[in-house]
Amino acid sequence: MEAELDRKLRELVDRSEIWRVMQKYGRGLDRLDKGLVMSCYWEDAIEDHGNYVGHPSDFIDWADQSTLSFQSSQHGLLNHSCDLQGDDAYCETYYLFSGVTGGPTNFMSTGRYIDHFQKRPGPNGPVWKIANRVCIIEGKFDVPASMMGADLPPPYTPEEPCQAARDRTDVSYHRPPVPRRPKQLA
């Protein structure tokens, strides 16, 4: 009974660690944090991603240049399946990418990350990272900008700017995050 519980707990931990890598990957791309994205890959990994096939480091540079054509971007991770086989895992994760252009239409892409993860020795014990990836881009869409809320005042002003940034100054890196202060009612 104890051995079965230990096996189940190890599986849950492995799945959780793999999912954390996926989340770091999306966050790193959206924040243009190359170090964070690179921490998701083994050094000998290959990234096969639409128009790009090669080393993850060069892919990240390529992706950052693409991302900079948008005012902001988000990688949403959706369905995730993970076939654990010892120190190898075969995963499929659906994604939705959105890029805000500031114009009348925005960009959206959908697809799947097909990943081979491996658990290898790390400085503090075994670590899961992407050994190889094939990104299947299944759809590209122009999304019209919404007119909903157009009559509302802007949420940010020069005196109270948005705290979003595409680097480590983004509010998500602050410990603790500091919210804007409520306005005093007259």
C-alpha cells in the first residue's frame, strides 16, 4: 500500500513540475525574459516552431523580435496531457496566443506544443525540462478591437501608469506587488 501511494505521489509531483515548466515558458515569452524561457530547455534541445527550427536560444531571440511587433502579448495554456514513462514524458499542450496591435485588428494564434520532456540531474536534484519540441500552429486569426467600454475613461493615466512591462520591471516580478492607491473621494 505504501509503495502505491509513493508511486502516485511521485507521479503527481512529476506532472506538477512539468506543468510549472510550461507556465514559466509562457510567462518568459510574454515578459521577454530570455533567462526564464531558456531555463525550460535542456541545452541540447531542438525547437521546431513554425518558421523556425533550431536551438532554443536562437528561437527565443526570433520570438522576442516577433513579440515586439505587438503592444502586449499573452500565451494562454489550455488542455494538457502528459504521458509519463520513467524519466521521459510526452506532452501535448494546447495554446492560445494573442497579440495586441493597437490598431483596428489584433492577432490570435492557436495550436499545440508537442513536447518531449526529460528528467535529468540538476544542481539540486533531478529536473524536468524540454528535450525537444514541435509546435503545431493550427490557426491564425485577425480579431477586431472591441468597442465595448470605449466611452469609459482610460484605466491608466500619466500620473497612474499601467504597471505592465515586457521585462523584469513588470509588476508580476515585484515582491510584494504594490497596487495603485485608491483615489480620495471629494
